[in-house]
Amino acid sequence: MSAAVVVAAVVGGGVLLLMRRLFPRQKAMKLLRYPADTMRGKTVIVTGANCGIGKALAGELLKLHARVIMACRDQRSAEEAAKDIKKQAGPEQGEVVIKHLDLASLRSVRQFCEEIKKEESRIDVLINNAGLYQCPYTKTEDGFEMQLGVNHLGHFLLTHLLLDLLKTSAPSRIVIVSSKLYKYGHINFDDLNSENNYDKAFCYSQSKLANLLFTLELARQLEGTGVTINALTPGIVRTRLGRHVQIPLLAKPLFYLASLLFFKSPLEGAQTPLYLACSPEVEGVSGKCFANCEEEELMAKATDDQAAKKLWDISRRMVGLAN
């Protein structure tokens, strides 16, 4: 037996054992079933709808006769995804519109919102799904640390610029995709942009905590408007989100096998955002976080009103919304 085979077996066994400890095998997620015309006449924006959870979610919404606006950075990938979900949706389906949106560019966000406001008479649901995970240190077009810029600030501006249209479309909903990894971060107000130190895992967790604090503060501000906002943590899902994570070459096949055993499929991962977008059970519910279609109890740092307001004010200045 060659040394390479022995090493691969040892490393692979270690990976499987680690995966089993970190991610206990989850029960199969029950897929939601709604009447076929549940979203007929409703317009839904899904960011990052070209792959992963976003693509699966867009496909399910299309089956429910929604007008789905796929807001994506990669136009070609979005076109291919649109072709796939239309084929899978069957003869009776809603409508797909592809729009370019680069959340790493505030200019692109503003341009996208201008087009939406000119072309769309209503927005019933805005789903902030797109995200980056543990990428190497880079900055957005506007000089923000990339994970903070895309996962939080880009969506922060997007949501603000579409609020008036959401309000005139009320009852309407905003859905924010966060992550359970928020637990390992905090908002580093002294170095929010990671100028002094960059830890890619911490910065992801910080951005996902920022999603939850944004949900908390915006829910407070939207009281009485007919617009609700809720967050969710989808769990560990087999998507391209982890493409920047370095896995030893010999361990990759076993890691893939482990992902099939322990991770949710994109369709399973899409069930909670679908629930928050469609279900009458959450009509009027706002400022909460959900996991597996049930309300989730958050750690104190994700329900800190003062931190939420402070982050809100700083974020407004960073994206150019402050007076």
C-alpha cells in the first residue's frame, strides 16, 4: 500500500470523524407545500439567486406563480440558473426577470434600485440572500472589507432604497439570511472595516451578527407600516459559499462525501426563507429570527438594542445615507 493511500485514509477518516462531531446528521428537512397560486400577482426580489439557496428559493417561488427578480452579479450564471428553474417549474409558473446587482459596489446597488423603482409598481418580498464566506482580504469598490461590504452594507443600502416601494406595497416582507456563525463574532466598532487586523472567520461572523442587529433595528422602525422584517439561519448547506475554504487535496473527496451525509441540500436550505416569504403563519411577525421554519432564540449580543442602533447610525454614514 503506497504512502499516499495511507495518508489519504488517515486524513479522510479524520475529516469524517471531525465532520460527524461538528455537524451531527440532521433529520431530513420536510419540504413545504403551498397552493400553486400562493404568490400569484406578487413580485419577489432574491439576491444571489443564481446558485445555492437563492437558486432553489427562486425555483420554488416560480412554481408558486411569483414574479421573481433574480438580482445577481454574474449575468451569465443567472441566465443559466433561470433556464434551469424555468425548466423544473413546469408549464404553469410565474415570471423570471434577471437584473444585474453587485453588492460590492454601492453604485451598482443604487443603479439597481433606480431601475426597480422605474420598472416595478410593487415589491411584495425582498430576500437578502447573497453572501460571501471567509474570502481572502479584499475591499469593495467603496473601500469596505469585502464580507462586511457584501453581507451587510450592500444589503443595508439596498433595503433602504427600496423601503418606500415596500411600504406602498404593504403588507410586504423583508427576509434576511444570516448564519448561526454569528455566535462567534462581535461588532468591532473600533475597527469595523478590519483595517488593523483581518481574521476571515471573525469577519464573516461579524457580518452575520450585523444582519441580525439590522433586522432588530429596522423592525423597530417599521412598526405600523405593514412591512415586516425577519431573519433566518439556514444551517449547513451544500453550496458554493465555502469556495474560499482551503481543504487538503487528498481530503476533498471525503469532504464531499461528508457534505452529502451531513449537510442540507440547497432545496432544504431554502425552506425557511420560503416559509418567511410565503407563509400566512408569519403574517405581521417582525424582528424575529427563524431556523427550520421555527422561531429561534438568539444570544444576547444579537438582541442588543444599543448595539443595533449604533451599528445602524455607522452603517448609514458608511453608505452615504446620513444627513
